[in-house]
Amino acid sequence: MNYTRGLSASVSFLLMIQVIVNGATHRLERPLDVAALVARLELSGKRIAVERNGEIVPKSAHRTTQVADGDRLEIVVAVGGG
Amino acid sequence: MSDKFVVAGKAFSSRLLIGTGKYKDFAQTRAAVEASGAEIVTVAIRRTNIGQNANEPSLLEALPPSKFTYLPNTAGCYNAEDAVRTLRLARELLDGHDLVKLEVLGDPQTLYPNMPETLKAAEQLVKDGFKVMVYCSDDPIQARMLQDLGCVAIMPLASLIGSGMGILNPWNVQLVIGAVDLPVIVDAGVGTASDAAIAMELGCDGVLMNTAVAAARDPVMMARAMKKAVEAGREAFLAGRMPKKLYSAAPSSPNEGKIAPSRSKAA
């Protein structure tokens, strides 16, 4: 019983990843590319830019860039400013 | 008369650059920008609100990038790395747009530029292919260093950001103008129309402002006033002011042909 519970917990752990988006932690199911993450956050079609672990992910690479456990992402927009 | 403002090889008719922060709403932002006649508008880059107001209007809808030249800034960055990352995000966001405003701040009380970090960031950004307009101290030596690094415009503060204190050190602004071959734009400190005119009369190529317009009681009217002030100051500079005569007056009307005096001349 305990053995099974432990197993299922670790299987689910393997399927889930934890990423930090704009400073907040999100637990998400893998596999996940940047485009899917953007869709999950309801930002598809919005004018945004994505940085993953300090590097820009160009729009053209959103579908081919996998999000990995522990990634830190920044998703930005243009706002009013001087 | 063609008197274009040229920066990074691009010509503009307006010498007034306007910030888009601190307005009541996007409608007011747009009305003020249009009244100012500005063609270049600064914007900030910030984290998007996740899961909130999915249909919130965006600045890019109010001020379409097809109509205005965006100048993304690095406001709020206190080191070179953050500034470089912010502008790389801006370039990605704006489809490869490479004209940017670099500002690396020293502390939140003064928002005075941190010049060592500014120089470091400028060097990296130029290497990355950015066209860097740079907020800096009114120091002619560091202005020249920024020019040597390959920046496209030097933008000294005239007084603290958002202070509205005006052109506190016109001599230094002129030293900066004399020190570089790049456009010099007063960035920060303008409080009212006469400040903008003074900056232009000193020989600046342009003025960048935000709070002076946004925090006016009537931002749209102030934007219009600033447009006129920048144009008036520019024309006064080009016209060449009369020399100042210290301690002596000179009548504007002829001395000859006056009617006979009724009394003997004053001593």
C-alpha cells in the first residue's frame, strides 16, 4: 500500500514540472513547450516577449523550445513609461 | 526650411520626445501624445499580469507602433545586466526594433544615473546591434565616452527625473553639447514650457519629457504648450540670439530726429 502510494507519487512527480513565471511558481504537466505554456496562461495572440533562464526565446522558437523543471521565465509587455 | 532631427540615420520633424507613463488612461495618453506632435514615444517593459483582465486594452493599441517610433526604456534597472536583458526583451517584443533608451539608475531617491553601469550596458548593447540613446549625467567626459562606445544620442538629465526643477545647470548641458558630435537631448527635469525652450535655446537637439505633461492639470494643453516651446526654442537657437549687454541699455528707437527738448538734458 505504502509502496504503491510512493510509486504513484513519484510517477506524478516525474510528469509534473515546476517553473517560475514572472516570479510565481506554477506546477504544470510535461511535456510543455513555450507556446503551450503561453496558451495555458491565456496569453496566446497577445503581444508579449519571453525570456527563459535569462535568454530570449524568439517567437519563431516558441513551439520548439521545451520548458524544463526549474526553469525561470519572464513574460513581458510594453506599458506606459518615460 | 528643412530642419530635421536626425537620430541613428532616421529623420524626424518633431524634436519633442514624449513618455507614455502616468496618464489617467490610454485615451489621455494618446490625446497628449498627438497634441505634442511627438513622433518618438518612450515605453517601459514590464511583466504581464497573468490571469488578470485578459481583455485589458494595451498601450500598443492606443499608440500603434506603425504610427509612432517606440523607444523602449530600461527604467527601474539598477545594473547593466538587467538593462541589457530588458532591451533584448523589448527588441523581441517589438519585432526586432533596435532604437532604445538606456537608463541605468543609481538609487530610487534620486534616480540619478549609475554611470559605470551605464557605460558597461552601452558597450554590450552596441555590440548586440542596438542603437542606444542614453540617459546620463551632464558630464562632458562621460558623454564623450558614450559616444566612443557607439551610442547614437546623449541624453543628460537637466534635473532629477520627475522633479520638474528645470534646467539647473545650463553650463554643463552646453559643455555636453560641445563635447560630442551626436544629438544631445535633455532627458528629465523639464517642468514647464519655458524649461523646454531654454533647453532648445542652449542648442540641444531635442527634449524628452513625461511628468511635465502627464502631471499637468491639463496634460493635453500642456503637451500643446511643449510643442510650441520646443519649436520656439529651436528657432531662437537657429536665429542666433543678440549678445547680452551687461550694465548698459541700448534704445530700440532712433536717437536722431527727436523733437526739441522742453527742459535741459538730464545729467
